Amino acid sequence: MNSRFALLTRSRRRVLMSGFAAALVAMTALPAACEAGAPKNGGDIVFLIDSLGGTWIPNNSAISSFQGHIWGHVTDKLVYVDADGKVSPWIAERWEQNEDATSFILHLKKGVTFSDGTPLDAAAVVANLDIWYAGRKSEGINPIGLFPKTYKSAEAIDASTVKVSFKAPTLGFIPTLGYHGSILISPKTLAQPASQQADLGKTSGSGPYVVESWKEGDFVKLVKRKDYNWGPAAVGHTGPAFLESITYKIVSEPSLRVAAVQSGQADVAYNASPQELKSLKQAGFTIATPRYLGFVNGWAINTRLEPYNDVKVRQALQASINRQEIIDTVYTPEWKLATSFIQSNVPGATDQSALLAYNPDKARKLLDEAGWIKGANGVRSKDGKPLTLTLYSNPYLATAKAVDELIAQQLGKIGWKVFIRAYDVVTFGEKVQFGGPAVPAYEVTRSFIDAGTVASILTNANNGENWFALGDSDGKLNDLRDRIAGAGTTEIRAPLLDELQRYVLEQGYFIPRTQIVQRIYVQSPRLKGEVYNGIAYASYYTATKGE
Amino acid sequence: MSLLSPTAPVTTTSRLAALKVPPTVQLSFVVIALVIAWSVAPGLFTSHSPINGVPADKLLGPSAAHWFGTDHLGRDLYARVVHGTSSSVSSALIAVVIAAVAGGLIGLLAGFFGGWVDIVLARLVDVLLAIPHFLLAVIIVTALGFDTTNAAIATGISAVAVFARVMRAEVIKTRQAVFVEASFLLGGSRWHILLRHVLPNASRSVLPLAVLQFGLSILVIASLAFLGYGDPPPASDWGLLISIGKDYLKWPWLVYAPAFVTIGTVLSLNRISRWLRQTD
Amino acid sequence: MNNAYAAFAARRLVQALVVILLAYVFTFVVVSILPGDPITNVLRDPQNGFSEDEIRQIIAAQGLDQPVLVQLWTSLTRFLTGDFGLSMRSSRPVGTLIAEVLPSTLILASSGFAVALVLATGIAYGTQLVPKRYGQGLLRGFPSLFLSVPNFVIGLVLIHLFGFQLGLFRVIAPNSFWATVFAAIALGIPVSAQIAEVLIANLDHERAQDYAAVARSRGLGPFRLFARHLLKPSSLPVVTIIALTLGELLGGSLITETVFGRTGIGSLVQRSVSTQDLPVLQAVVSLAAVVFVLVNLLADLVYPLLDPRVKLVGAASRRPTTADDGASQAVTP
């Protein structure tokens, strides 16, 4: 059995090397910190957040933009993924994969325990992998969304070795272990029914902090775990955290969160209004606008709907949007222009800026060619039907409405008539779907860890989400999808990904708006040393608070 | 108008006497006239577009060019307030009409027929009263879907009970009045009495209530908009403007300008309602 | 009198129970016609990858495939035994959720009521004691003004003025003493207007009575007239106003809690509305109705004992008064 792994594949070796490199960085970073005087221990911080979401069932809440902050401190992951998408060891010290990426072996760090005393061993990892893949649907415990659907099984080979098998090549498996959904929870907690798992105070992770107290809709207070010493080497620190406690406190008004930090009543404000950032920065506050690994903010176009079944109209739309004006008006220079339909920090993203240039003349020409002629009221029409676009503002992005209104103005100049609909989260989920009958453009805000998963989402093969309502009609897209899914190494995959990005943008299937910053942090200058991971969550494990 | 019912000659004289309208009431009428003018012909009052702004001019303070300043997309706030008037006013009107018609009908039937009709309708009204009206409005607007018209309907339904109660009390009072009994003895049909005597009299006290409720409805609909249950952009109802403005508190005119317009309007309506009551 | 009172009390009690049950059914109907279906919505999220068959099984397991009437019956019998079910959003018992936030709302509502009462009596008594030329008119204008200002605007102004500019309270600790005081002021101001209007109307009414004229003709000054003759009779209706403003306080706390960032029934409702968490909404509305009906019942039962002038003709003829009734009351000759 093990002989299959005797041969180190090129990719495996590289993964190991990168892990080693990270450890090396950590080792060199640590003495540097020591020279400057040991980091200050102690201190309590208050983090103001819009909401702490609905449920605390780990599987259902781990990917939440809000609860994810708490899980990031209370739990550990098998691997660490940094802001550039680089994977390095954490609870899994090293790993191996077979030639076609269908079987993996994880070697776990020894001596790691959950806060309830249970060892984090191979059996615990198997229990976690199983529930990530399948959930317990009858109880309302969902599977983890982006966990590979190709998962077959996991088995404990010994106390610290796990073997994971897949039905098909799954190059994205290891990076997915660093995804925010893949949090390691004590098997004792996982065995509890959903209503018990929903009580955050009863859930045990292996992270540097534990939940001291919490109140639904109010706050969660975390205190540090004194015996923690298995932090990810990549962040330059593995011992117990420095800060004594972190309190996540709900303040739903963005302006109040910011004002509270300004007046020294709190240390961090989450999701400030972009308009306020400039003056906050001038006032000496730390502003962080980390970009997660994922799709940029933009529209997936429904190619089944008139007139967006016409490639010329889609291309005109692509050229009609002045993306720089969006950044200048709604955002600040911290926001980046989209260069593709995936964020530029994703490994494998390529620069397609030329396809996204603002070119109103080109747009007008394309629309004229397609038969959409400008009428007296400034709106183009064809066969008596006006050129319309209905936008559904994404409720998960605070600035979505403002961007929609601005784009409506931009498109209005070219000859579109734009309608904007704003729904709450539930109604949005209900009425607005990819390729929905009244949804010409679906506004995407979606993170992922590995670009390999992208292609399969776009079409409807393998439970894909069929973003452009193409079904299997676009042969070229299908071919790219299959070749990307079958790629056993990133070297084979890279050019395919590049081609996919160019093709999707050329066809106007995806209309990027800007690179997305879904998490904005305004931080007191006294707080230093936090780290942002690949999904743009701030970790205060390494942070210290000065005077 | 039903107010000048011949059965109430006292009203006519007192109204004549009250033609010496107090200055605060005059001012209130001016405010309401302006608000109506804004809602009927917003284009006469501003040349700026409420939808398309100049992005480069965002978040300017109040000035001669922009009376109320500009918002986060460089749109003239005064233009947005003026153009949002129509929707703010008409939604409150919808609410009052729903409440007055439905509540008035319930109260009229209950008060006029009495007996089991009264008992059944009284329980219905009790149920509506038992649920805090803002909570009721929130639940109903959730059921109907978030937009201003639905918020207006929800506000109207939540105020039905108030009208029903006042109407019922007035109807009972009028029914027992001497002239109605006389009409009844003279062989007037029930419907004749209802239409000729009871309704005109009862509506006298419903009118000030309706005016008052009109103002309250503006506030309730604004509150619903504040909580996010209003129209999608680029709508600019007053409540929505305040709600958007609260995200930009560094530029306080975005909150204060629409807030003052709202307060001024509701205050004027309250004053007029009070005056109607006193002159009656 | 005693027999009559017992009969009256019994009738009111039955009425109260009927209203509570009807309110529950009414809420159930409104809530069950909500267009969204949060359960299937969550289940159909493509990220979960459930098949149609699995979705059906889950819905059946929660009894949501039953006819509406059967669901109503199950939910009503559960409600009567005090079981509100599980929240759809957080999977925690609804009873626990409400119990967690109730104390905070009770504190806010009672301090809001205290503020309202102090303001209202201050204004109302002021209108009787302050001479016309020293701003009585201004005082009489206050209730109108208070009724015209949206309470979220009051809240926003208070937070910015006292929370940030003057630093009187920590905005992020909304349960601290001063934060509660300011939240109570924001909540109490509109409510005070309603109480003040009724009080002023009553005072004016009493003042116009014959006995007041007699007292004045005996040379009684305004202050002594007020203290000896007007204060007591005009204060009695406050008993019923207490019951009535309960709804206002609860409705107002919905917004005040949001503005001040307090957790409470109001913020629970807001969260539940945004996720269409039906069991929670159903429970909160029903409880509000229960409390409202009970307090009113109590007021109705106590009132005849306090004021011998009240005839026991049944509750319907003496419904408690609101601001709007203050209007109709003033009209009444």
C-alpha cells in the first residue's frame, strides 16, 4: 500500500519544500523578534463586528464572513494558506500524494489536544473529514461547501497518520484544508446533536484561544489557551498567544464601529465604510483591506436571456463599465482594478486587463452592429424592445448598492436602461440565482482556495453551478474544464487556467467590477502584529498591544 | 364637504369664527402646500437629477449650488429630497386610506348594528390592538416583501384598529343623539340614517385623526425604511435618505437635511390636526 | 356591586383569553403566508449539494410538509404548553433565545417608561402652572414636537452628542448605566408625548368643570387649585395609559435597540425578520400580545376599584386611550 508513495512526485516534493521554506522563514523571523525585545504579553482587545451570524454549528458557520473570525482563533487547520495562496504545514506536518492526485497521506503533529482534553490524532482528523464531506443532513448539519465532492474515504493508519482517498484526481485537496471551512473540531463535539453543537460554549477546538463566554446577538469573549504551542510556522510564532483576551462585540452600524475605535472605546472595527478610510488613515489608524483568494466582484451573465445571448451585447457591457471610476468614487486607492475574473493574488491568475478596458466607443459600435439603436430618450432599442439590465445588489457586500447605482449611470450614457433591486439575504437567496429566469447578471462574491475548482463551478458538469446558464453548450469551455480537472500537476494546469480566463472574459460571460475586499479593518495604532490569511481573516494570535 | 353638515350648525359658525387662523397653523399650511408642490412637480424646484450625479463632486457640504450638499455618489441631496417627496407622501396617503377605510368600516358596522356584529368586530380590533403596531407593521412588511408600497400597506393595516375604535365610539354617540332618534321615529330607513346622519357626524372626528395618522404614517414608513424595509436604490424616500445618511455620519447633513424635512412636515400635520379638532 | 364586579371580571378574563388565542392564530396566518421559505432556501444552496430527495426527507422530518391547519394545531398545542420550538436560524430553543434577551428589553422599556412619565407629567402640569405669557404655549407644543421626531433620529443625535462628542458613555457597552439612560430618553420621548396629551386633555377638562370654577371664584390661585382639585382626578387615567404605552415601548425598542446596538427583543426580531426565522417571530408576537392583554386586563380590573365614578358597563365602552384618542377625547363635549 505504502509503496505507492515511495516515489516522491515532483509536486509533492515542492509542497514539502515550501513547507520547509516557511519553517525557515519562521526560524529567521523569531530571533529578529527576540532582538527587539520579547513581544509584550497580556492585553485585551475589543473587535467590533456587524453581526455574529446565525448558527454556531461549526459546519454551517465556519465559512461565514462573521463567525469565521471566531473559528479562526478557536480552531486550527491541517494546513496554513497565506495571503498569496501559499500552502504550508500546520497540524499536518507533511504530506504525500500519489501520481494522479487521488490518494494523499497526512502526517500529523504529535501532542496536539483539543480544549476538552481529547487528543487531535488521526481518528479525530478522520471524523472531521467525514463530516466536512457529508455533514449530517437529517439533523441540519450541512457539508462544507467547497470540500471536494470527489472524496471517497479517510482512514487512520496509525495515531498520527491519515490516508485520504478520492474517486478522481483532486489537486485542490491540500489547499482546501486551509480553507476557512476546514476547521478541526473535537470529535466529542462532532458527536453531539445539532442543537448542542449550536451552543458555542460547548464546542471545543484546538486553537490558541477558547471561548470564555458568549451571548447570542451580543458578544463572544475568547481567552488565550496557556498550553498552546502548535501554531503555524508560517506566521512566525508557535507558542501561546500574546493577547490575554479578544472580545468580538456586535455593533451593527458601521459608522458607530468606526467612531468607537476613533474614540478609543474599541481596538478594531470591521467593515468600515470605504469613504471614511482616507481620513482615518490620516489620523494614524491602521487600515487593512486584505483581498481574499477567490472570484473578483462581478457579474456572471445569464446567456439564456435576451439580449445577453448575443456575444456582442455582452462584449459591449464589458467595455461600457468604467472600473477606475468605481474605485475613485465608491472605493479608495486600496482597492485594485480587476485583472481577470479571479483575484490577482490567486496562484494561477493571469493579467487580462486589456480585455477589461473602458472603451465606450467600442461598446457603442458593438451595440450598433447588434442592432440596438439609440432612441430619442437616450435608450437603445431593437424590435421595439428597450435595452435593459436588471441588477440585484448583493446583500453580502455593503458597497454593492452604491456600485450598482454608479454603474447604472455609466451604462445609461451608452444607452442601457438599468433597474436595481435590493433584497435581504433570505429573499436574495430565494429569488436571485445563477441563470435565473429574471436574472441577467448575478453578482458574485465568492472565495475559494484553489483555482482548480473554478472551472467546474462554471458549467453544469459534476454538480457544477452552471453560472452562465450554458449547460454543456459551449464545447471550448467544457474541454477546458475537463482538462483542468484532469491535470495532475500545477505545471500542466497553469496554461489551461490562463486560457480559461481569457476565453471567459472575451466571451463576456463574466463581467468583473473590481477586485473584491469583503473585509475591511480599521485598527487602533496600539495594536500590532496581526496576520491576514488567504481568506482575508485577521488573526490576532501573533498580535500585541502596546501603550 | 361632510364637515358642513346641516345637522351641525354650531360647527359652521365656530368655523367662521375660527377663520382667524393662528399664525402657526398658517405656517403649517404653507409647509404642507410646499410639500405637495414638491411631490406633484419636483422638476419646478430643482434642476439637478436625483439619480445621476457627478461622481467627482461627492460629499460636498451645503452651498449655494447644492443647498443640502451632495451624497456619496455626487448627487444633489436637495434634489433627492424633493424627488423623494412624492413617494414619501403618497405612501403615507396609502396607509391612511387603508386604515381609515377599513377601520372606519369596521367601526361603523360595529357601532351601528351592535349586538353580535359588534362583539365579533370588537374581538378582531382587540387582536389588532394587542400586537404592538410597529411590530405588526414589521411582520406584515416581511410577509409582503420589502418595498415602500408594502411598507405603506403594513402601516395602514397596523393602524386599522385605531380608526375602528374612534369610529365606533362616534357612531354610538351619534346614534343615540336626539336628532337621529327623531329621524328613526319618523320612519327613516337604517341606511338613510347611516348615510345621512351617522356617517357625516362621525367623520368629523375621523378627519383630524386621519391628518394626525398621516403624519404618524410618514414616521412609521420612515422607520421601516430606516430598518431597511424600503425601496431599492435609487429611490430617495426621506426615511431611506436618513438611513443611507447614517452610514456617512462624518457628513452629517446627509442625515440632518432629510430629517428636518420629515420633522417639519409631520409637525405641520400635527398642528393642522390639532387645529381641526379645536375648531370643530 | 360585588356580584357585578365578579361578573365583569369573569367576562373580561374570558375576553382576554379569546384575544390571546386569536392573536396567536393571526400571527400564524401572517407568518405562514411569508413568501420566502428559509428552510428550503438554505437546503437548496448549491454549496450544500443536497438532492431533491434529501430535501424532501429533511422537510418531512421537521413536519413542514403537513397541511397548514395541522401545523397550526401542533404549534398551538405546543404554545399552550410553553414550548416554542427551535429557531430555524441558530438551531437553539426559542424559549432560551427570548429568555436571554428579555431582561435587557425590560430594563430599557421600564426606564423608557420612567423617562416618559417624568417628561409627560412635567409638561402637563407645566401647562396648568406656567402662565400663558411665560411660554405655556411652548409647553403645549412639546407633545406635538415629540410626536414628530422619528426616534431613530433622536437616538442618532444622542449617540453622537453624548457618546462621542462629550464621551459620556461607551457606545460599545450599551448596557452600561449612562448608555441605558440615553437609550431610555430616545425611547421615552415619543411615548411621553402620548401620555402628556391625555394628561393635558384631562386637566383642561377638569379645569372647565363647575367645581373648579367654584374654587376659582373662592379665590383659589392656580397652584392651589391644581394641587387640591385637578391633580388627583386627572392622574387616574394614567393607570390605563401604562397598559397602553406598553405596545409603543415594545415597538419603539425595536428601533432604539438597533440604533444603540443593544441586544434585546427588538434586535432579536430584527435578526429574525432578516432571516425569516418564523418560530422566533411567532413566539415574540404572541408573547407581546399576551403581555399586552394581561396588563390591560389588570388595568381594567383595577380601575373600577380606584374610581367609583366608572360604571361597569363592560370593557368595550371604556377602552384605554391613546394619543389619537386624546384627539377624540378633546372633541367630546
